[in-house]
Amino acid sequence: MSKNTKNKKLFDEFPGVSAQEWENQLIKDLKGADYTKTLFKNTREGILLHPFYRSEDLQKSQLADLLPGQFPFLRGKNESNSWLIRQDIIVDNFASANKKAIELAAKGVNSIGFLFSNQIELSVKDIENLMENIHSEESEVNFLCGTASHKILSIYQELVEKYQRNPEKIYGSVDFDPFMAFTFRGRFCQTEEYAFTHAKQLVYASKELPNFKVLAVHGFNLRNAGATIVQELAFSLAQAVEYIDKLSNQGLTADKIASRIKFNFGVGSNYFMEIAKLRAARYLWSKALSAFEIINPESAKMSVHSVSVLWNKSTYDPYVNVLRTSTEAMSAIIGGTDSLCLTPFNMTYQMPNEFSERIARNQQLLLKEESFLDKVTDVSAGSYFIENLTFELIQNAWDLFLEVEEKGGYIAALRQGFVQDSIEKEAEKSKLAMATRREIVLGNNQYPDTTESYTEMLNPDIFEDLDLTLPNSEIKTLKQSRLSQSIEQIRHKTDRYAQKNPRPKVFMLPLGNKSMRKIRAQFACNYFACGGFEVEDNNGFESVAEAVETAKEAKADIFVICSSDSEYPALAEAVYHELRHHALLVIAGFPKEYVEEITAIGINHFIHAKSNIVEDLNAYQYELGID
């Protein structure tokens, strides 16, 4: 091969296509329509997505030339993309938790999380039993233990010394996080001053375990309260910086503090945005630490654990959660997470079982052993789209971070209500988008499984916000919730009603224009099925008389007239006079020109693409006496 041939770029023989040529083609394909109004999309993160990106979009970010393993670590800390597969275990019995951890290690899990209750009593013997035959040099061990962090850390160090383990090869963490206690409970365990004195003590106490993280930042909890990705980044960064501010005032160096922090990020279904988020997070952390003049660049290597969020998970059609966590796992891995825990698909409504835990574990093993996602670091580098998203997230998150700093830091911003109000505002926007079906939760507000119902009634608490507020809270707290819980609550109410009564039935009356009646009948079936109603579609009726006769035999609770806008007035009047005493009458669609005429006839119910499905279905349940 000649030197000229070897250095020749792929596709050099083809002429380049300018941005203007792309725009001209778009305008042509859209028949002159303004493509900026149809193909551009605004996201919850305040980023305007373009229909196409080009190499010049990389130039504005000045991030494209960064390399893996190099400061500011946007492209990852290492030259490989290996990650740890983590699974958490609730510790209510030390022997059984130990047995489960050993079994998981044999099944491919190399990071264990032990979740303790704050009320559990701990001794050296307890932790020794818990860690028996667990080789901590081979598996990362994480203790989620709240106020017992210092005690467990001390015991764990004793065991490392007792069994002569190499402390340089011990990886793991204790989960001490005063910020989340204040955010969701409204009070520190004792006082703010005590909390950060305790944090300092943890850093000092862990000096013999150089690779052990003792300070936690939990961005995923904010996501479960409805935070956007930008808010998660900015508020997580603000918490980490506040650790450094407060602990450096107590004599610790920025290097020492930074090297002990673990970031716990949530990962949701926004595939490309989640990839870009982890890349942006590492860059932002390095940028923030530059202001503290860290001595060792290694201190800026962000430790990242990712957890699939519960915000977007559903109780109905729960197997769709497996599909959600599959893309979430890919986002976290491609984004360069250090470890990953996928929530089992049934976690929204019951304790995970062996089957759901195995599926969650095998999802990661498949991506590692069959898809080889651990072989190449930062495979998204150079993607015009993802590089642009990364740049936009960095800018937007940094701006919000500075806004928090101007208010005096994360805790001060909480006391002023800024953090809570910001997240609640975005959460309500998202919930409204779900209710109006601009944001889809598959199987819940769109395309429900009509054969599914719960024969055993669920705990109604799963449809309510998780409120952890303590008595005498100092601030307004955040509540964790799920996006689809309001529509699920409606469907569960129908299921509960149907245990003792006939399930409410919705009968379609497709009349007139064959194309429109079919489209609107399908829409109406889907709409009412989301509320757990029995729906009966029909191929169509050739006359009102035929439709009325069949409808009367159906013994339905709701009749939905499905036709074209112009045909509705005449059809509505004919149907109304025949069926008004038999069931509620609903129009599928919203024929603006004829709404007054139809309501004057006596039909006041309309369902359409802009309807609020939560409000509508609640109203229909009320009218039918479903409680």
C-alpha cells in the first residue's frame, strides 16, 4: 500500500455537502414549510435539538481533541471501558445477606451494596459474619448505612487488618450523605455543624483505605423527584463543592476531599442525553476542582455509580421496565460509568424476587459478555450530536450551578426553597406532559395491555408521592414520585371496582366517513383502556339505526361516537335522542366549528389528542360511581 493511499480519508472522492444544501433539501422535502418549526425540538434540559449536525458544530465546543484518561476526563478516566456490575442486598439477617452476596459473586456480580436500616444494631461480629468468604480484593463492597457510616467503616478497617488484606486493593464505599437527609427529611440527623464534622472524621478514618469513598452525592434521588438532567448535574456539583468548602475550612485539602467523594447518578430513558450527561459530569467536576487549585490531577477523576431511576418506571405493563433499563444500561456504560445497578422491573410495586433480580443482572452481563461494551472507551466521541449535547449540558448545568453558588451554596439554596421549587416546577411540567400524552409512558398513558389487571390489590401507597419529611422540618422538603403514578392510580381504582362489580364498558359507534371513524375508534379504545375500562370496537355501522340497535344490546356504560368533524352534528343529534338514557355519550375528537351545536344537543364529553387523560378518566369514573 502506498503512503498516499494509506493516508487517504474515507469518502474523499465524494464531494462534501454544505449546511445550506441540507437546508435546501429539507425545505424541498417539506414542500416549502419552515423546518425550524417542525424539525427542531426543545428538551426539558433547555436544549434545542437540530435536525442535523455537522463538523462545524464540534468546533464551537473545543472538546473534540480531548483523550480518554486525560484531564478533564470528559472522555473517561481510563483507556478501557470496564465497569462493575452492582446489586444491592437488604441486610435484615447477616447470615442470609452473606449467603446471597456469595451467590451473586458466583453469578457475575462484582460490586455488592449492603443496605442497612438505621435501627439495626451493629457489632464487629455482625460485619465479620456479613463479610465471611467475600473476597474484598475481587469485589467492591459498598455499605449503605446512613448514620452508622463511621461505625461500619471502623469495623471494616479492623477486619481488613485482621485478615491481612492489601488495603491498596480494597475498593468500595460507605454512603454518608447529609445533603439528601436535609433535602428529603427537612433536618440533619443532629445539626449541620455535626454533620460536616462527622464527614471530616470519615475522611480521616478512611486514610488506611485509599480507594474507599466515604462521602456521597445522590443525584438519582433528585431525578426520582422529577429533576431534569441539567438540575441533577448542577445540584450534584453544588453538593460536592460544598463538601470541599466546609471540610477545607476544617483543615482538609481539596485533593483529599475530592478523592473521597462518590457521585451516584440516575439514568433514565433519554438515551443520548444520558450518555452526554456522564461525559459532561466529569468535565464539570474537573472544572470546579480547578478553582480549588488541586495539586494532583488524579483527584479530579470522578467516581461515578449509576442507578436506573424509578421516575419513569411503571407498575402496569411492568415488563416494559426491562426494555427501559436495557437502554438505560447502555447509556450509563457508553457514558463511562464506574459501576451500575439496574432496578428490577417489579420494584415499583413489590420487593424484587429472584427472577427480577436475575433479569436485571443478566442485562448487564449480556452487554459485557455478548455486546463487548467494555472493550472500547467513549465510543460516542466524535458523534456530532452527542458532542453537541455534551457541550450544551456543560453550559446549562454550569450556569445553574453558579446560580446556586450565588445563593450561598446548596444548603442555603435549599433553605431559600430554590432547589425544591425548581425541581417541583419541572416535575409538574413533565406530569402535565404525561397527562396530555406529549410524554409517553408505554403501557400506561399509551398502548395499554388491555388483558392486564391485578387480581391481588396493590398497596395504594405506591401511587402516592414518597414523603419522608420529619416532624419539625426546617425547610420545605422534596417528595419522590413516579411519572405515571396518577394514571396508574385511575386504572387500579377500576380494577378494584371490577372485583365486586362488572368492569365499566365502553362501546364504539363508528359511523360515516370510513377512514375517520376507524382512526377515531382506535384512538378512543386506546384512551379508555388506559383507565382499565373494557373497550369494544366495531368495524362500523351503515346507519344510525343499526348502531343504536347494537349499542342497546351491548349494555355499555359509555358510547363513543366516532366519525368526521362535519358529520358529527347530525349524527350526534340522532344518537343522543336514542341513547341518552342508556349511557354516557362521548365524541371522539374536538370539531371546533361544531362544538357549540353538539353541546346544545346535550353531548358535553369530548376526547381528543390535547385532552388531559388523567382529568378526563377521573371525571368518567366519578360519573359512573367508581370509587
